[in-house]
Amino acid sequence: MTSDGLDVRGAVNAAFAELSGAASPAYLSVPGRIEVFGKHTDYAGGRSLTCATERGITVAFAPRQDGVVSLVDAADGRRESFQLSPDLAPTVGHWSNYPMTVARRLSRNFPGLGVGADVAFKSTIPRAAGLSTSSALVTAMYLVLASVNRLSERAEYQKAISTREALAGYLGSIENGQAFGGLPGDHGVGTFGGSEDHTAILLSEQDRLAWYHYGPVTRLGTVELPADLTFVVGFSGVTADKTGGARERYNRAAALVTALVGEWRKKTGREDATLAGAIASGPDAVDRLRDIAATGLPLLGVEPLQQRLEHFLVEDGVLVPAAIAALQSGRLDDLGRISDESQRAAEQLLGNQVPETSALARLARQHGALAASAFGAGFGGSVWALVPIVDADRFTTAWWTAYAAKHSGAASAASFFTTRPAGGALGA
């Protein structure tokens, strides 16, 4: 695997050789993901349109029988080591939170887990850029421990996780701490997201975009991206860390959905598990939800609930299906207008944009992108732009130059790369 002139496999092998005495490691390739449409819809039971990126995390690993997990990042040499245990206490905000949370959850859900691993990895995805580096690391750690412990042979695994879609749902529950299919929940990593990222990382297909709905993960279809087009991803240079205040802002969007659904259950006596389920329950459901939002709730107020509901209604109910229809029919002018509306809705209703991502999306369109929009958790991160492959180099230079002129500070940490839709995780 080569990126920016660097032999990633070679770097991972060298790091692994320093870490472990094992002669022949196994390998994993775990991609990042682009959320094309479907901002903050997954944990509400909605739909999203996604693909994997050609960039990702390369992993070399080998089992060790002492139950220790020893990790090294080949990019900078940072290390972490811990014992497989249901009592692990990860530190939120530290990179080791993600692998340790996986190890603790698996130890609790599958008692007696005893085989650890030596793990070397290197990522070619910009960190905290909205491309799901954290979910890719969670997925990689899960795949390593599942492989060395032959997890899929256990009866409780087979009962709860019978498909790859179910596995994506389970990985989402590891991050958000929820129970899954009879497997008890845990603390998670501290964020209240869904399973969109894990679904794209595991299940994406090369050259295709896929749409799913969530709760549970259900595949709805795929559409091929025309062979003459590519994504250019622009990382704004503003990190989208899910720590501290950023985590609180991210979790607030999920908390507003949880509050709406909770109040819906109280008012209706129904047991709908998600906002999408409530909306689908009857022809008057949207009006009733709007009445609930207009009443407001303690500590949440009226306007935030109304905006959160309206964002979901437009992103999930209008823009995702419209984008799919435009791609299926090749109406790229329509796709551009849909992406502009998705960006406006994120800015005005979801409220998760910063000036830099708004500028990137606007500048992409001004410099010739067929469509463009910010994606991911928000409060920083990246923007995707869809352009003809033959124009990608010119466009990227013009986009970066225009962005640097407006946001020179952030642009010093920005990065841009092209990618076609890639396949899902390969390896164990």
C-alpha cells in the first residue's frame, strides 16, 4: 500500500518487527469513509449514502498467549500496552481509548477471552478530519481480537451477530455503549453516534455508493459512481476531535433526537425505537412531532428541538432519496443543487459547521465541483467535492489556493486528496 510516496506496508512491517518476535504477521486493510449524504441520520434510524476511501489503516498483527495487547503506531512510534480485561479503564481523549474500549467490551461480552495480540498500524487518513479514523481503529482492533480469539466460532457470537450488517451494528454499539442482540452494553468511547461509519468501513464496494438505514443496519441498494468522476476530499485543517467541548456539541445533536423520541413515546404510548420509526408510524406523525418540539423540553428549549427535527426531515426524508435518484439517472446538475441544500441545512438547522468547512464547500462549487458538501461529525473536519477525473489536479490546486487565501491559518494544517469509492475492510 503506497501513499504520498511512502511504503506504508514497509513502515508497518518495520514497526511490527521492533514490537514483536513473531516472524509472520497477518495483515488488515481498514478504510476510512465518506458520508456523501445523511448527516447525523444513522443514530436516528434514518438513511445515509456512503462509500469507503482508498486511504485507510494498514495493520500487521500476531497473537500472543499472555492476554496482553501491545500496539505501536508506525507513523510516530507511540505505543500502548494493556491486559485483556473486563475492568479496563480507558482515558477519554487519548487515542488508546478506542482499542481499549473494544478490548473491554469483548472481554465483557465474551467471558474467558484470553488471546492478546501484537499490533502495528499506520493510517493514511488525516486524523480527526471527519473520515472516521476512530471508527476505523475500532474496527481494526475488533477484527484483530476476533481473529486471534476465533470469536465467530462462539455460540453467543453466532446468536447475536449472524450477518456482516449485524457486525456493523455491533461495532457501532461498542462505540456508543449500547447493548446489542443480547450482548450487554458498556461505557463506550464517550460519543452517542450510530453505526453508519462501521457499515461503510466493513461493507462498501469498489466504485459504488451504498445506502443503508440503521437500527438495525439494513442495506437498501447501491449505485455506481460514473467511471470518469472522482471525489476530492479537502480537510479543513480544523480537527473534529470528539473530546471535551466538541464531544459535548456532537452528543447534543444525538441527545435532542433521544429527547424527541422519549417525549413521543410518552405522548403516544408507542414504543418506536428511533425518530425514523416514529415518523413512519402514521400520516399525522410529523405534525405530532412538530407539536412536541414546539412545546419544548426542560434544559433543551424549543428552537433546538424544532431545528433538529426539521434537519432530520429534510436530510433523511428529502435529500438522501433525491441524491440517489439523481445519481441513478445521471442528473449531476440536480446532485449539485441537492448537495448545496444539504450544506445549507447543516449550517442553518443542524448547526455543526465552522466557517472553514462552510468556505470549503462554497469554494468547491465556485471552482467547478459538480457537487460538494461537508460531512462527518462536524465542528471541523472535511468537505467532499465531486469532479471529473481529468480535471482533478487543476481543481485541487485551485480549491486549495482559494481556501488558503480566505483561511490561511487553518489552511496551513489542511490537506487534500482524491479517491474513488473503495471496497470495505480486507483481511481477518
